[in-house]
Amino acid sequence: MGFATHLGPWLLGTVKDTTGTTAGTIRNIGATAVAQFKPVAYGDTTANTTLAVLPAGASIQNVQYLVTTAYTTTNPTLTIYVNGTAITAAITVASPAVGATGIASLAIGTTNPALVANVGATDAIVSFTHANGGGTTGAGVLSIAYIVKGSDGATAPTPSQN
């Protein structure tokens, strides 16, 4: 099974505290990357549709749109928001080309990079707008990958945590 739930950052690694200067004695714990997905059809043009809810302190790594059914006429335009504030400008999917399928990476952080680095001290709703350019077909899956961090944005335990 590929699903799990966990409260707070899931820290992985074998050395929690640095006790020396060589590999195996230097802290190597890091936070886990995760992703959420949302199917999108050409007719899904309601403003600010929820893509995902991210835990407090999360850091957004990337947003991608996997076009599974080619768009006709023109490719869609997407804008991504965190709690109603845009983190991208309106981006027209340029690749894959109209009539083709494939993955489009969206340039995040161009509008509000601080929200990409840390979504805030409370859980954040990530939403999107989707304009299909007047096409009659087209669909895909919007994905958001992020690092789960502490609600304060911390990526490592303090020395007093066990």
C-alpha cells in the first residue's frame, strides 16, 4: 500500500546529531517530499478550485500539469494560489503543444516566492484557475509536490527533541 498519514514532518536519515566531521557522524536527517493530485477536465473553469490543502510550514517544490487528453484550439491557462494569493502569474501551457499530451511544469514563485518557501503558520488551501481557451476537449492531472516541515517552517528537530 502506498498511502500513509503522519502528523508533522517525517524526518528520514540515520544520523540525528553531528558528533564528528566524517560521513556517518554528521547529521543527515531530512524532511520528506510528498505530492497531491487533482484531475482537471477542459470544462473545469470555476475560479479558485481547490487543488490541495498543505500542512502548515510546507515548502512547495513544483507544480505540474500532466495533459492526458489533448486540448483542441488552444492549450489551457493556469494560475496557482495559496490561501487566495497567486504564486504564479497566469501561465498558458506551452508544452505539450496543442493537440498533444505530456507534462507541463508551471513556473512557481514568480509572483510570491515567500509563500512557496513557507505556506504559513496554519494549513494552506492551494487553489487554481483553469481557462481552456475555448477548446472542446482536453484533460489532465494537476500535481503539487511539497516538503512537509514543522508548522514554524523547521526542517530539522531541535537538539532537545528525541
